[in-house]
Amino acid sequence: MRKTISSLLIAGALCIGFTGAHAQSGFRFEAMAQPAQNDAIPLDTGPQARDVPPEHWFRMDGGANVRNVSHATLTPYLPANEEATGTAVIVAPGGGFLGLAMEVEGTRVAQWLAAQGVAAFVLKYRLVPTPADFKAFANGMAATRSGKPSSVRPPAETPEFAIQDGLAALALVRTHAKDWGVDPARVGMMGFSAGAFTTISASLAAKPGEKPAFIAPIYGRLTARDVPSDAPPMFAVLASDDHFFASQGFALIDGWIKAKRPVEFHLYQDGGHGFGLGRPGTTSDGWINQFMIWLRANHLAPTK
């Protein structure tokens, strides 16, 4: 199983931060060998336009993370044939576009969905470059977190290449829908933190007929965007104690309502930021069960 972390987060002006133990104890980085990625399917979106150091995997507080991704891939997690619902979700981990939390916000989510009969596809999208030297990267991240000058900073908005990777992932799943037991009319996208930015931006950038069937931005920024009349149904999640986004308002939700598009918004009392499938002991625990209820109620997945 591929292991990753929920640590690199995106906020406000896309500042980097860490939650839970990271915020209390600081960073604990260690290098690791690149894991096998035998099931990863390359996306035909091309490499970065600018030079990017080699892809690098590392552990932080025991979890694995990846940075300097220059070629996007999509990894399928398919349900057993007898459990398959025909619904599919592209899962975009977060990480401030500097890294990807492939376990907590990728693999674990995909495996949970597959167990519910939903075909899941973890998107490893392209990232902005970070220093090739591991120590320089770790020091830069620590400086950014403490508000000191640093070259390791996230972009101000969703990079165009990340949007293109999201659109390419949607197209690939639809192209191979029959092979994977997927209904091409029920291919959606879920993203966490920076992945939520990518999910929202890709859905709004998609041409008519190419938009995801639904989107689920999880603890992403919910500030105002222009919402078209054909915006996909949206299921959004945020915790009221999210120290990045809770204070920025929920104008995106209002935009979906004004556009008369289906929207469900769960503002949990607690959970902070980066809670993945839910932080035990907080009301965020179990939010993904509500997501499945929402899919079924909107006829986006069969009712059991």
C-alpha cells in the first residue's frame, strides 16, 4: 500500500501549515526510498514547462509524502465486481501544490470508496518545484510555517498544469469506463485542501459535456467564484475550527445556491484541517458516510 501524509496544507493566500501533532511538535522529516508505483497510469499532459528536480519521497512523522512531481499519474482502486456501483471518484490529495498527501488524503480514501462499491482513482498531479536538496526543503518548509522568509512557498492560485491534470484524469476514466466497470455519466471528483482547489478549478474550467458529474471539495477554501448554470452538484466539508479557511466565509456555497445548482455543505464543529476520513473524537469523524448518503439520494450511486 502506498503511504502518504495529510501534512502539507493550503490556506488563505495558500500558506503552508501543519495540523495536530505537527503544529505542536514541529516537523520530523526523514528520507525514504521511492515506493513501487506499478499500478500508476501516466496521464498524457506532458512534463512541467520548467525544470523540476527529480521526484522525491520522504516521511514526515512516519507518513510518506511526495514532492517535485513533474509527470501526472492516475492509480485505480477498483471495487469487487459484485460490489461495483458504476460510480467513480477521482481523488486529489492536498499539499499546497508543494507535496501530496497520498495516504491520508489519497490511498485511504480510495480504499474506503472501493469498499463501498465506488471505483476510485488517486490523482498524483504535477507540483511546483521545491529544492532538490532535502535539508534545504525541510528548512524552507519550517521557515514558511513560522512566517520567516523562504523560497518554499505555494502559488497564489491553482496552477494551470494541476487543472489540466484534473481534466485529463476525468477524460481517461471516461475513456476506459467500460474496462473499469464505470458509468461515464457518473464520474466525479473529490479533493482535499489543495486538491479541493484543483477539484473546484477543474470543474469550472471544463467545457460543457466534460465537467465531472459531481464534486466534493473537502476542507478547501470556500470563497466566491463565478458559478455557471451547469456547475456540477457539490458536496462540501469544512470544520469550524479549521484555522485556515473557516474565517474566510462560505461565498462559494452561496454561489452554488444562486446558480440553482445542487449543493450540500457540512460545517463540522471541530476537526481542524487535514482530517482525511475524519479525526476520531471530533464531529468530523464519519463525514464520508454522509457523502455516500448524498450520492445515493442524488441518484449518483445506487441505493443499497
